[in-house]
Amino acid sequence: MPAAPSVPSFDTDAAVQRLLRFLAVNSITGHEAAIGKELAAALKEEGVPASAITFDDAHTRIPEPTPIGNLIVKLPGTSKKNTKPILFMTHMDTVPLCAGAKPKLAGKRVVNELEGTTALGGDNRTGCAVLVTLVAELIKQNLPHPPITFLFTVREESGLFGAKHLNPADLGAPVAGFNFDGRLASDVIVGAIGADRWTVEVKGKAAHAGVAPEKGISATMIVALAMSDVFAGGWFGKVVKDKREGTSNVGPVGTTDGRSAGDATNVVTDFIQVKGESRSHDAKFVREITAAYKKAFTEAACKVKDHEGRAGKVKFTSRLDYLPFRLKPDAAVIKRAEAAVRAVGREPNLRVTNGGLDANWMVKHGIPTVTFGAGQNEIHTVKEFVDLVEFEAGCRLALALATAE
């Protein structure tokens, strides 16, 4: 749909070229140095002074190896009417499946030349291109706007770590946040689920499975009994208890270095590591789901014993991935978002999501934040593409948000 007259126009060709430029950078989660460098260069090309471009030290607090911190850019306000600072944000990393992607234009889409082999990286290089386009147009057209902080986070895909470990004081006290990370520009995500991630190390005892299996303690059997108990109790998959809802899943099952568990069929398996997650829009229910897994593994370990009565052992650890949130319908950030969506000729669709977003942590940091889409499709798959109609709508929306009086 065409932009409303009150929304500044922008150079769509330049925006698409930025998108192609950022999609071509091979920089997956945990390896953000290349895309961080490219974004900083693009911002300088558009007239942002080097002194306004910084990388924070969040990577020093992230528990996984991360080469750089979050990229933070600040533009001083130029509007006399609107002086309250705001935040625009996105994440700069992609999932590992995007490694080696080669973007190309195909009509009103950007697709991958290597279709069927890698993902594209629209999640979230679309957001990166939207934010840099916004910076470019604000400077080029000398558009009036409030003080704006632009935030490009690291390690979103591997745990929302960049948003979690940033120092809110580095952001300039924004009163509202606008996160670009999704498919449709008209979708206004006002709430998201919370999650735990947990790991259990199951320790048994090796023995010859043919000669003296009774001398062993099977870690495999402990895992099997625990999962059987979890399933029977209704704690696996979609979880519904007393009108409360959540989900859980078991992911990698193997060794700490990623190998399959067990050494051979004739050896009782002595160690297995299991990783999983628990999710719910109810923070307390997240912890209850996780507790159910811990209880099941602990009790299963006590049941599997060797010939001398010694039982297996488990070490269960969990961490909060992110807290759930849901903004109130009358929140100022939502009203501003709705007005901007209507200004670009769309009808806002307020919704909540069962996935985690950087916005989860921004709300926790005290910055009410909504999330919009900008053309991502079939993300995290080899069929991924970017819808340029939605990408351009996302760029218009960002301009509407930044220049609203």
C-alpha cells in the first residue's frame, strides 16, 4: 500500500541494496565481528560521525564466546516538539544455517542462490537494513526527530544474550523501543513468552554389557525412565495444568562435546548429557515445568542401580533465558505504534508470540518495546526469502515512528 502523505518518502533502491549488502556478510551468531564492521562502515558512509558509533562491553558478560559487543549509535534530536528519546533496535546475528548464503534479487523477493542448502539470513539482516535506511534518510532529508538510539544486538539467536547483558544506562534513557524482527510490518507484537533452558548430566557406570551388565549403571535407562515419567505426567510438548499453559522440549542428547552417547553396544553407557527448554507466558509456570523435569531425572537415577545397590547420579542445572511480558493495551508505545502503522496505510494487528525476542529483555530493563516485521519469511529454513513489499513497508514504518510529532 502507498505511504500516507505525512510519511516521508525514501530511496527504495538504496534500501534494497543495503539489504543485499548485509545479507552477503557471513556472520552467524557468536561470530558477529564481520557484520558489526560492515554496519559501522555503512553508518559512516551515510554521515554518522565515528564518535556516535560505539560497541559496548556486553560480550565480556556473555557466557559464550562472542567477539564484539552490541553496536550502539546515537543521533541527537532535531525536533523542537518531540524531545523524548526513543530506541530503534534489531539483532545483527543470524542462525548458523545461514553460513555461506548468497542473496539475489528475484522480482519483489530476495532469495538465496544456494536454494536448498543454506538459509538466507533475512532474520535479521532485514532489521539491520531498516535501521540503517532510517539513519540515512533522517540525515539526508534533514527530517525533524527526537533523540534516537539505534541498537544492534549480538547473540540474539543463541539466547538473547546481547540484549540481556547490555547496560541500560548506555542507551540514553529512551521512553519507548521499536524492535524490527519479523514478517509483517502491520504486526505489532506487544507480548512474548518466557523461557528456561536446562541441562542434566546423567552419570552411570560402565560395564561389559554381555559379560556383567549387572555391574553397570545405565545412563541410557535413567534418561528413558525420566522421559517416560515426564511424558506420563503431561509435562512434555504442550503442557496444560489447571488452565495454565506452556511447552517443553528435549533437544540435544549426547556428550558434552556433541558426540552421540555411549561407546559401543557391548558397553553399559555411563554418561549422557540432555539439554531442554521450558516455556510459558506465566513466569511461575515456566519454573514448574522445569522442576518437573528435575524431579523426573532425580527419581529415575535412584531407580537404576548396580549389583551392589549403588544408584546413578544426575546434575541438573537451569537458567532463565528470558522473562515473559505483555504490555498494557493503553501503553504509550503501543498507541504510537498503532498510529504509525495506520500512517503507512495498514491496519495494526496487536499480537503476542510464543517465541522469545530481544524485546523481552528490553522490557525487563525498563524500556517498553514493541516489535514489527520487515519481510522475513520461512526463517531458519533453506526455503527462506525476503518479501520486498514488506521490507519497504518496514522502512516506511520506521520513518513514520521516528518523525511522528
